[in-house]
Amino acid sequence: MKSNRKSGSQGIKWVLISVSVLFMAIMLVLPLVSVIVNSLSLGIPFYLKSLHTEYTLSALMVTLLAAVIAVLVNTFFGIVAAWLITKFSFKGKQTLAALIDIPFSISPVIAGLAFLMTFGRLGWANSYINQINQLFGVDIKIVFALPGVVLATIFVTFPFVSREIIPVLHAQGTDEEEAAALMGASGFYIFRKITFPHIKWALLYGVILCTARALGEFGAVNALSKARGKTFTLPLEIDALYLAGSSDSITAAFAVSSILVIMAVTVIVARNILEYQAGKKQGRYES
Amino acid sequence: MVKKYIKKDRVIPGFGLTMGITLLMLSFLVLLPLLSVLVFSMRLTPQEFIQLITKENVINSFQTSILCSLIAAVINCFFGIILAWVLVRYEFPGKRIMDGLIELPFALPTAVAGITLSKLYSDTGILGKPLAQLGLKISYTKVGLLIALVFIGLPFVVRAIQPVLEKLDPQYEEAAYILGAGRIRTFVKVVLPELKPALWTGFGLAFARGMGEYGSVIYISGNSAKEKTQVVSYVIMQKLNYVDYAGATAIALVMLIISFLILLLINMIQICQSRRTNYI
């Protein structure tokens, strides 16, 4: 009876593992490999050439700029918001946490639309910006310009850092901070000496995830950026190349995509290393 | 939990400051822009609004998005349970790599996923070619759209189930088995009820993501009005490109209401779930 059950569950085990491996190979691994294969289908010289165009370089710079600003803003916000939500109890905390997560659950296209409706020709903030422009003799544009791209990127990656830190801080509780505060430590000192060591790895992972999403954002930026070679990001450049339709430009689209694939794989590897580091630390505390 | 609510005076410094910064940034970067959509759509009269959202292609796109997102979320729940089970309960070579790869759809930019899936399943692609010979066309049909939605929704379901499964003690299953329940019965009666809240959360997240998805869908779906393969996000973008802001905001408002309802539902499930785990 016992051995029968053992061999039966072994059989099920390998059936389930095979199903999983097959599913993941077709759904996840094959698309990844396909990008690389397609990008190299016209040879390495063509691959390098399609990366080294004026449009691609400009898109790379815009993408990096938007990502760096978005990551800085959202990291700052994430830490502050996580501190607020986990260290204090106040009315409406659940609502606040839900509001922060909004960008996570709405279509990026709607995010783009929201900024168009705010700063665009019909937006309520448009007249203020015109006034500022007249007053200072400057020409600030938000939509269809770099600030719009940056704002859209910040919007879609807004909850990424706070989402990673909040669970860690919740699990840690507030006892240590309270003790430190009672002994007279300042808020920043408490954060640096007590809170930060706890959230180090979660914060780093949040930043990595935020970076990845910022580099890859497409829908929101697509609504706000129309000038190829000026305000296009890498995903928009990929879109333009792919839709151009010739086999050369499609291969070039895959070549540009391969940069982002390398980034995505780096993120996954980094996540696993960080998880291992965090796990190792936890184990040490337990022993 | 109780202790927290009794304690009124706050010992830890920084409440006012962090509250101020959080509310300020949240309002300016997220809430105000979204309110602009709301304000603009309020300027439309109810008749205009109804007329804009009952256009044939708009209704079709809502049907397509809802239907395909639902089916994709169901498929993801099925494979999500298997994947989570395999990753939590079994030991086998390559498990860590597999666990890491689950996250790929989060990390891979949607536009990249879109073009590579489209190419893969097109008539000349590695998977599309043999399927086309069998008479199955995938790229530029609803099936293609479904595949893209399964791709981006998978990690939501797996990552929702995994932690619950890790906490679930296999002893209960053994007890059920010893008492004479078969494998399927044990799974349905013992494991599944425990997974249900997490499964609903994962289902909701995958569905919400599918409803709003743009980048990974637009290449493989073909965006044909006649074949009804346009998704809602595509129709909004199309209206934006034609500078039809009234049409775009009206559709966006309906979308916002739908995602708000999904979010509310997920939150309610999560509150029920945390109650259960805290008090039992």
C-alpha cells in the first residue's frame, strides 16, 4: 500500500513537472530566445549597425533619462510612504495604500491620456503653463516633449518601490524604532541605523523592478511622445521599426529589443541573488 | 493588532512630514492627472457619453477585452496552480531557474513581448508555421490575443498562490488520504479551499492587467475592427491619435470604473483573507 502510493505520487510528480516545464518553455523561454534569434538573423554586422543609428542612440538617452528620474522620485516616495504606512496608525490608511497602488491596475494608455487631459491643449493646467512661459519668457512644454515622457514614466512605476518595502516593514513591526525614539534618537537617525538595514534588499529589488519597468514602458509614453529621434524611448523606437514592415527594419526592431531582453534577464538574475541574500540573513537571525 | 489601535500618542517621529510628502506626491503625480480625465468626461452630457461608448467598435472592443481577459485569467489559474504546486512541493534540478523565470513577463517590456509573440505565432514563425499547416491561424486572431494575455498574466497568479501553498501543512492532505479520500478528492476538498482567496486575488490581478494591456497585445491581435480583435486600450489610443479626446475620455472613464471595481473586490478578498489567517 505504502510503496504503491509512493510510486503513484512519484508518477504524478513527474507528470506535473513535465507539464510545467513544457508550458514555461513554450510560453516564456521560446519568446525570449526568439528575440535573440531574430535580432541576429541578418548577421552580427547588421545587428551592430541597427543599434548604432541616430534614432536608437537618441531613444536610448531619452529612455535612460526618464528611467533615472522616475527611479529617483519613486525611491524617495516609496521610502517615505512605506514609513508612513507601516510605522503609524491613522484613519484611512487602507485607502491611502490602495490609492498608491492605482497606477498598478490601470491601463498605461489611460495614464498617457490623463497627462494629455492635464497639460494638453484642452487641459486645465495648460493655461498656467502658458502664463509661466510668458512671465519668464521660457518655452516649457509638457506633452509631446520630454517632461511628459518623464511624468508618464513616473506614473506607471509609482508604487513599485513602496510595494516591495511595505511587507518587509510590516513584518518587522515598530518596537525597535519606538525604543530608539524613546531613547532620543532623531527620525533620520532611526531610519539610517534601524530601519534601513532591514529593508536594504527589498529596497534594492524595488529599485531594480522600477528601473526595468521604467525602461520598458510603452503605452503611456506612446500617447505622449510623437517625435522620433527626439522624444522617442527605446520601446517606441522598436514600435516604429517593427511597424515600418520591411524585413530589415523588423530585424532592427529585434536588435533594439535585444538590449531590453538583456536588461530583463539581468533583473531576474538580480532578483534571485537578492532573494538568496535576504534569505541567508534571515537564516542567520533564526539560528 | 489591538495594541496598535489603543496607542494614540505616536512615539516614532516623522508622522506629519511623511504624511505631507506622501499626500503631496500622490496628489500631483497620480490623482490630479486622473481627476482631469474625470473632470473632462463630466463636461460631456449623458447623451453624448452614451453615444460615444455605445459605438459599435467600442462595444466590440469591450467585449473582446473582457472575454479574452477572463479566459486568459482562467487559463492562468489552471497552469498557475500546477506551476505553484510544482515549485513549492517538489525538488528537481533547475527549480530555481524556473522559479526566477516566472517573473519574466514582469521584467520584459511589453512592446518586446508583443513583437516577439507576434513573430513567433505568425505564418512564418517557429510555432506559427506548423500550426498554420494544421489550419490554425494564431497571429492576428483572438487566439493570438489570448496567448499574449496569458503571457503577461501568469506571474500574478503564480506569485499569489505560492506563499499560501508554502504555509499549507501537507499533514492535512495526509490525514485526508489516510481517511480514505482519493487524490483528486483531497485536492478539491482540502487544498483548493485554502487556496481560494489567493486564487481569486491572482485571478483579479491577471484580469485587471489583461483589461488594460496594450503593448504586448497590439502586434499579435491585428487590431481589426471587422474581426473584432481590437482591445479597449487600442481604441483609446486610436482616438487619441485622431485627436478625438471626448471619445477617448469617455472610454477611459468606463475602464477606470471597471478597474476600480476589480481593485475593490481584490481588497475585500484580501481583508477577508488576513482576517482568517489572523484569527484562526
